[in-house]
Amino acid sequence: MGRVSQAQAEENRRRVVETASRLFREQGTHVSVADLMKAAGLTHGGFYKQFASKEALVDEATAHAFDGFARLREDGLERHSGERDAAQRALISTYLSAEHRDSAADGCPAAGLASDMARESGSDTAHRVYAEGVADFARWLSTEDEDGLARLCTMVGALVLARATEGSPVSEEILTAARAALTDASGPAEPPSPPARRP
């Protein structure tokens, strides 16, 4: 079999990073390299031609997840003609929806990667990227009166708890209570809509 072209190698690397970004949010960073490569449709042996280590992939996949989520926020702002309050309310409603709860692989990396970042003793890079992503999300949620951290903590905490209690009535109650707490103060919320497929 001939050597893979540079363009194909770059495409394979992109596919692995995107696949890892989704699997890590859904299943955690403990997903094996073999399972990850299988999900990406590539052979296990090709992994180390692309990445120095699994830790290096965790770094890239974390950055990729936060970059994609930042683009979604900016797209929402554009859809609302730059009206930040309206864009924030729409994001809060979508974030605290059953659809987002049930879509961990395509969901928020702050929630999806939280437990792994808390437990991992590995890469300083992934922790730094995660912390910067969380801070950036909080800034986006900020208002004239607050810095956005309380909103972010409420949203991420509610989503994590709703996922942990999925299948019981309390899961929906958590989402509803958090949505009401965050949107009642800033006007009527838009109805939740399914999140767009995330990178």
C-alpha cells in the first residue's frame, strides 16, 4: 500500500481530533486509543504517526471543543443582530434543554470534560485550555451587573446534575428551575431548540 498523501494525513488528523472531541465529552478521556481510532474509521497503528501521545490528543481535542463552542456563541450573537441579551437568553434556554442534556458528545465542553479535568493529573496544557475556555464562556455570559461566573456555574452545574439524574423526574425539574432562575431576571426566555451539531 502506498504512502498516505500529506493532504490525506491532515484530513485523518482532523478526523481523529473531531472524533476525540466528541467521544471525550460523551464518555470521558479514558476512551482507549483503539476505540477512538475505530470510531474515526482509521487503524490503531496510524495514531502515533499523527500524535506524540494520547495526552497530546487530549490537549488538541479540548481546544477543538472549546473553539467550536465559542463559534456557536458568536453565531448566536450574529443571529440576534448583535443583541447580546437576546443571544444570551437564547443560549441559556438551549443550554438548559433536554436536547442538550441528551447530546453530551455535541454539547458544552465545560460540562462534558469537567470531571476528567478534575481527576486528571496529566497535561497542564489541557487544564490551561479548559480554564481559559471556562473563563471565556463566563465573559460571554457577563452583563453590566455581573461577570458571568454565577450564570456559568448555574448552567454547568444544572446540566451535570440533569445528566446524572436522567430518567427521573428531577432531571427535568433541575433544567426548568435553572432556566427560570437565569431567564426570569432578564425577560422572557425563548423556547428551547435543539443545539446545532457541534464540532
